[in-house]
Amino acid sequence: MGWGKHVEWFQRRYINGKPFQNRAMTLYLIGLGLGDDRDLTLRGLETAKMCTKIYLECYTSLHPESDKEKLEQRIGKNILLADRTTVEQQTEKLLDAAKSGNAALLVVGDPLFATTHTDLLMRARSLGIAVQVIHNASVFAAVAQTGLQPYKFGKITSIPFPEKNFHPTGFFEVLKQNLSIEAHTLFLLDLRPSEKRFLTIAQAIELLLEIVHEKKDAAISGKTMAIGCARLGSANQKIVYATLDELQKMEFGTAPYCLIIPAKLHFAEEEFLGHYAS
């Protein structure tokens, strides 16, 4: 057995100086943050290194400036990709890995920002599998870079891809509810990395304005001021404050994207947003 194997053997059996024998294995949900592989916290890195199996969740968001290979180099272990089916329907792969040895699911942003990961946590606990969450920055924390005050946001909602016989309008109702209490609205735009499909800011605005036209609702218009964001929280993020009509004509580069429609602005928010005005 080489030195590296000895270290791994010791890490599996001792945590914080306490014997690891007869201790249940653990499923770790580890946040990656919003930037590149360097945003992995020291605690997250140390934990990943002691896991026998590591998965990278690859469907709720993207790792904008990094990729699986860079994470493997930093952690020093092979990483398996976990798509929607693995995380939501074939959870036995993750749970079985945690039964036989420490396992980790790496998640872009914060592990519990997406409800699907909360469901995985609950399933693990129902089977007697210990779960630990290592948090990191999420998009909801990163929106503060726009200058909007986080506690003034209302319900967060997403704008999905429209499909044949599927034209949801719930996100518009959330917007109206938020505006009625003078709360900002954060729209997360749909993405399907496995299909290389990403709902753009222009497409999201088109969907919103189509609903306005159909409902003859004056809640917003093309002249409404909004904030378009791409790769929020990363080193090459793009934030623009302009009317919906203006944002619809702009190029934001690569995903992920989000759109914010602010309610009544505090003077400090308005002054800060001036730095992002088109």
C-alpha cells in the first residue's frame, strides 16, 4: 500500500481525531459557489478529498469558468456527472455510494438553493444515512452586486422554456404579487445543459411581454426598467440596467442568465444601479 493509500485509509477512519470505525457513512452536499473551481471552500475541498465517490450535479446550473477536469485536478479524484435522472429518479446511485463510503454531490452555488437537493437530503435521512451540507455563495447572495437590497426581494421564480401545449404564466403572477408589496422580482432563466439550451434574457422578456399583451395587463411594459444579468457572481459577470425593450436587443454572452424587475427603488439603490445603466 503506497503512502497516498495510507492517507486515504486514515482519512476514512478518523475525523477530527475521533475513530471512524462503526460510524455510518455520510452523504455530503457541497456548494461550489458561482465562480470557478477556486470558489470551492477549504472545508468543501477537504471534505471532497476524503470521499470515496464524488458526483457533480450538472443540470440545475452551470459552472461558468470551470469544468469537471479542473475540479478533478483540484480535488485529486475522479468525478462522475449526475444529471436530472440521477439526482431525482435514480437516487439509489448516490445513496448506495453513501452507504458503502463517504460520498459527495457537488452543486453549483449553494446545495440547498434548488428544492431537488432538499428532497435528496430527506430521502437520505429516511434511510438512516447521515447528511452534511457545506454551503457556498448562491445567486440570491450575488444579486446584491446589482445594488438592490436583498431583504427587499419578494418571491423568486423561474421562466421556463415554452413547449407544445405548455405555456406557463405563473412567473408573471409572481411578478404582480411582488410589485403589489413593492418587492423586487428575481427571475431565474431555464437552462438545459445536456441539450445545450439556455433561455436568454431576450427570450424571457419576449415571454413576459407576450403575457402582458394577451392579458391586457399594464403591470409592466417595454419601457419598464429592469436588470439583465449573465454569469452573476463570476469574474466575467455582466450586469445591465435598462428598459426591457433595450435589454431585449443586447448580447449578454454565455449562460447562466437571470432577469430582475425592481419595484420602487430606494435612493441608494437607484444611485448604485446608475453604474450599470446602458
